[in-house]
Amino acid sequence: SAVVKAEKGESLLSLGTTASGKQCSRCKQVKSLGCFCRDPTKKIGYQSWCKSCYREHNERRTQALTAAEYRKPPPHHSCSICKLVKPAAEFIKDCRRLTGLDARCKECRRKSSILARSGVTELPCVQCGEVRPATEYRMCAMTRDGDASAEACCKACQEQRRKDAALLRVHEPTVAGKL
């Protein structure tokens, strides 16, 4: 806490407090320490925002999250696997994504799940067209059913795509003022 720090030779004034209190880093007002929540992980022992600023921030955040819950997904969405634009009903809901929909359509999700369950040993790469062993494909995260799904491009094609993207980033001219 601040008292322990002060006993070790660090003054409270050097820790961001004044004789009359502490300055809120959000509203910039000097307030008494009672207006700040305790936080043992901070040097002073108190949070950097005052209680009223935290309350205001949390209210705005709650409103934004509530608005996002009721946000209607777009009427059509593009699947990241088959690249087809399909109606939103063809995608499962995913609240972690900005669109509110999963990146893969239900059909592609089903195919990857069936593929994993069937124990397929060889797959055709969608980029180079070669049939390669399943070990040549990266396994995606486990699905809710506990099935793993293979990505559509083999590891070699994915690595080549990464290298090409890196070259493009290196050779792109930068705009003044942006890094």
C-alpha cells in the first residue's frame, strides 16, 4: 500500500498523490483517496480512475454490449471456407464476432466435423490440388463435439501464402503519418 511505500523512502507525492488527495487519470480532478477503489497491485494502493469515472465507464460499456446483443446480423454473409455468399440463416450465431455470425457456414462446419470423425487419411489441397496425407494439414481447434477439423490448404501452401503476404507488406509504400 501507499503507507508501506512511504515507509521505504518513497514519498506519496512522487506516487501521484498530493496532500489533498489523488488525481484521477480520467477526469483529471484531485479527489480524496476515499473516492478511489483500493488496488494492492498499484504502487499507491488505489486504482487510477475515481469511483465515479469507473461507474460511468461501466454504464457505457454495459449499454454498448446490450446494443451489440440486439444488433441484427447482416442479411447475407460470406463463408471463409467455400467463399460463397449465403443468407445469414446458413451460419450459426457467434457473439464474439463483429457480424454476430460464425465465419464458416453450417454446411462447411458439418463437412469438417464429418471429415474429422470419419478418420480420413488423405485430403486434396484446395490451393495446389495435390492429394496429401492428413498429417500435411494443420488441425484447427477442437469443435464443441470434441472433433478436430483440418484446414483446406496444406501446410506448404499456407506457408507460401504467409511468405507472399510478408513480401507484400515489406514492399508496400507507407502513407505519411501512418506506420
